[in-house]
Amino acid sequence: MSYDVSALRKFVSPEIVFGAGSRKAVANFASNFGARKVLLVSDPGVQAAGWVAQVEQLLLEGGLGYATFTGVSANPKVEEVMAGADLYRSAECDVIVAIGGGSPMDCAKGIGIVSAHGRNILEFEGVDTIRVPSPPLILIPTTAGTSADVSQFAIISDPQRRFKFSIISKAVVPDVSLIDPEVTETMDAFLTACTGVDALVHAIEAYVSTGSGPLTDSHALEAIRLISRHLEPLVQSPADSYLREQIMLASMQAGLAFSNAILGAVHAMSHSLGGFLDLPHGLCNALLLEHVIAYNFSSAEDRFKRVAEAMGIDTRGMTMPAVKKALMERVILLKQAVGLEAKLASLGVNASDIPSLSSYAMQDPCIVTNPRKSCQRDVEVVYEEAL
């Protein structure tokens, strides 16, 4: 009996604890994994906000030792992953906890891979390259956007190549994700906007991806609806706990969608930009979004129409060209409302950089599930439009 492999869909997710105060369960979960000493991974910004000290205190109260590693930059680098793995070994840790945005969480995933295999993180680029299980991993996101805490992606920067490479494997899905909206209170308005738009891009790309399916569609559409409704008010009222919770929920749902449906050209191009210029990932996504929608629209019209409806556009009686125009206008208005209006040129991208950026984007695994098949020249044109 034969079956069509392309019609099958799998869905991976960590154990998720969602809600205010969920971070306080960290020692309990670490103990359940038999932890004696935890490697706590974070970055200087999260440390300055006071969250690292709080997790250290929770671990101590739970009777656990810890070693803290905060040498993580905004796009985690190969040598940072290797330094964290050195500390994991020398401090004789047995469980990894990360608190932070996408960068500390991705770095923690990398540290787990290196600690398990004893090899350089560069050797694991690509899909399903991991052969040995990583140590137990508990993630506590401090931003509502990257969704590294629920995804099977780890994105690491290689400064040698000025390239961000992807590691995609269910082995990097954490064991537990403690999703606590209270921890996002210390984000400023710019980071709230960047990470919120990142989550919106995750949801839109997952919904129109060639890997989408019924298990991911409902998460993607609900995330689009929640972000369209709540992101702008949150950027204006960052202390509003209800809005924080709604955007955190949207980020989680977008993460469950894209981790399983994978992404598209926005992310392939954004990873390339982030590796080349060391820019915030959410900002790169924001600058490219409407240009990629314009490029992809004709290859997934019905799906983009449902995206438009989830963003609050009444499409009744509209022709497809009118839906496309309305969707692009809605995206641009949302970006303006949250203050993400820059162009690539203003961030230091030159026309002469585009061929190199495009060749890296074509090597990114996310391009594979983009709804419209792309050649390098297609990608170059989209970058040119975003300049």
C-alpha cells in the first residue's frame, strides 16, 4: 500500500507552561530532569533587567547549583556557543536553562548540541544533522516574537562568512518552555515592535508556506489576528499586562506554526541581512515584509486573502488585485504605527551588496518552502525594492 509522503504533516512542540509567574517553576522542572548543576544562559541586557538574578535565586531556593553564562551578543556567534559549551563542561553542568530573547535561547540550543557531540557548532548547519541527544533544555523567553522557545530552529551567526546559518531539527525543540508574560515587561517600545512584527511575519509565512497544513493553519491565523489587534496598543502602553499576555500568546502560536510549517523568503533574506550587517532580526523582517508579499501573492492568492481577513480587512466583493493592495497597505500602516519605517539603504545596505546577500538567501533552508519558487535574480529584485 503506497501513500503520498508530501501530504503528511508532523507537529513538534515542547511541554509549554503559559501564564504570569510560570518562570517560577524553573527549579522544579530542572529537578525533574535530575539536575545537580544548571548552566544558566542569558545576555547582558537581560542580566541588567534583573531576570538573571531572579532565576539564580529560584535555582538556589530549589537546592540547585548553577554556572551563569551571559557572553551572548544580539546575533549569537559561533565562538560564543563554543565558550558556553566550554563552561558547561568545566563547571560539570547537566541541565541548560536560558532566559532571554532569541539570541540567548539559540545560543543555549547550540551549547547543548556542542556539549553532547564534542564538535564545533559549524558542523551542524542544515537539516537533521544532530546524532546525539542534547542535555535537558528549559527556555524562558523575555521577548514576545522570536519563538525560539517552541521551535525546531537554532540560528547562529558565522562572522567568518558574515552569514547566519540555520540548524533545523526536532532535537533543538526544548524540553520545557516557561512562557511568562511578566518577563516581557522590561522590553522597550522598539524591541516590543521588532519582536511583535517578527511574530507577525512568522505567522504569515507559516500560513502561506508550502509546508502548511491543518495542524499549523489555526495557530498561524489566530496569531495574525491577535497581533493585528493588540501590537499597536501595546507599543503605546507597554505596561498593559493584558496586551502583553495577548502578544505573548500570539508569539507562541506563531512559533508553533512556523516551527512545523517552516517559513519563506522574508526569513531567508532576513537571515542573510542579519548575518551581513548584524541588524535586529525583527527589523530586517519588517523592512522586507510587504515586498515579499507583493512577490508571493499570485502564488497563494486564497491564502493571502485569509491573511488579509485575519488582519481585519473586509474582502467581500474585492478582486484579488484589490486584496493584494489592501493587505500591503495594512502591513505598511501597522509598521508605521509601531515605528518601523526605515529602508535598507538607511541601515547601510548598498546596491552592490545585493548579489552577495541574495546568494546567501538562496542557500537558506527557509527559501525551500516559500510559496513562489525563486531564483537568485528574483531575490535580488525584492532586495532592490526594499532599498
